[in-house]
Amino acid sequence: MDLPASFHDLKGKSVFITGGGSGIGECLVEGFLSQGCKVAFVDRLDSIALCDRLEKAYGARPLFIECDITDIAALQAAIAEARTAHGPIDVLVNNAADDTRHYVSSYTPDDWDHSIAVNLRPHYFTAQAVVDDMRVAGGGVIVNFSSIAYMMGGGEYPAYAAAKAGITGLTRGLARELGPARIRVNALMPGWVLTERQKRLWAKPEALAAHIARQCLNEEIRPVDMVCPALFLASEASRMMTGQALVVDAGVVFSG
């Protein structure tokens, strides 16, 4: 991975990432590994081939733990396994999400509960599972992936948008509570990132062209474009940032 910046203070850090098997998550796993971090990640899909590729490229192998993040007990067990392998968690990255399109008229209570169980609930319980590590260490970092989806008022995924708004609120609440322990909590808010899944399912030429025309920077956003912002939030380079929502969308929405 050819990154425009490096963050030497991350070397040796124990990093736990959710949804690290594909898309943005795959790039995050590689990005943190490239900085010399000890990376563990969870995903529902078999990611052994990814680990093989990264080990060949970097001489270090990330720890892959197959896990359904809607199963909180399994998710907590995965964090415990990562702690045993790599030491106490220094950096938590809550990346996993499911932005399947849906409409208010067709969603059932079970659909709603599942969306929250994937898109919001794990963020709380992963944080709960790592804060003691970070308190003992004298500090730590949590990066929660939110989205500009709820700021744009998109109408094709209301439960997803609600969950992403909830992540921003959770981020700010955790930042206030955990700040005295020097645990920083920030949200990273991507725009329309062109993962393979997005290209396959929703990035139809006309819709994509219209969205890119709304951006100040009129080019596609790649999954790798989320890596340096995440590394920055994890690094001491952002040591006085907490409770913030960092938008990385090529200039669609404006905050501040």
C-alpha cells in the first residue's frame, strides 16, 4: 500500500478492527499493518487469503477471527482473543456496516433490529470491552465509522441513516465520559466510497456521475482514501482531537 504519509508512533500498537475482510475494512487492516501495528480483525467471511497476501507483502500476519458482530458474546470473545495474541487493545476501529437499501414501507421490526444490531450496537459493546485496557495504559483511541448518509437526507436507507446518526451521538457521549482517562473517541464520516460492493449493486453510471458532480473534488473516492484519515485519528498527530466527526467525502457536506 503506497500511502502519502506515515505515522511512526503507531508502530507496535495493538489494533482491533471490525469488518476487516473486504472494502474499506480490508484497506484499514493493510494500512495499520503497514505502520507496524499488531492488527486483529473480525469478519463474517473467510479472510485467510487476505491474511496470506498481507503476510507475504509485509512479513507480518494480521489475526483474523471469524465473527458475526450481531453476536455480542462472540464479539467480546474475539476481542479477548486479540488481547491474548497482541496485548491490550490500544486502538479500536469500528468499521463494520451494512448499507443495504430499504424503504420504510417494507421494513419489519426484525429488519430494523437487525440493522441496528449491525450498524450501531457493536460500537457500544466493543468500546465497553476495550476501555479497561486503555485506562490501564493511560490512554487509547476509538475510531467509529459513521457516514454522511444521514446528513444528506438520503431516502433509500432510513434505518441505516438513523444508525449512522446514532454513531455520531455515541462518539460524542463516549468522548465526554472517557476523556479524563485520555481515551479519545472520534467519528470518521465517509462519502460515497466506491468499494467493489458499491460498484456491483448501486453505483450505476448516472447516479454516480450525479453524485460526483456534487463533490468539490470531482473524482471517485476509493477505499484506500479512508486509510490515512483513520491513521491520523489513531495517531498522536491528532492527540487533542476527541468527540469530533471528520468528514471525508470530497466536499459534499460541510460541517463546522
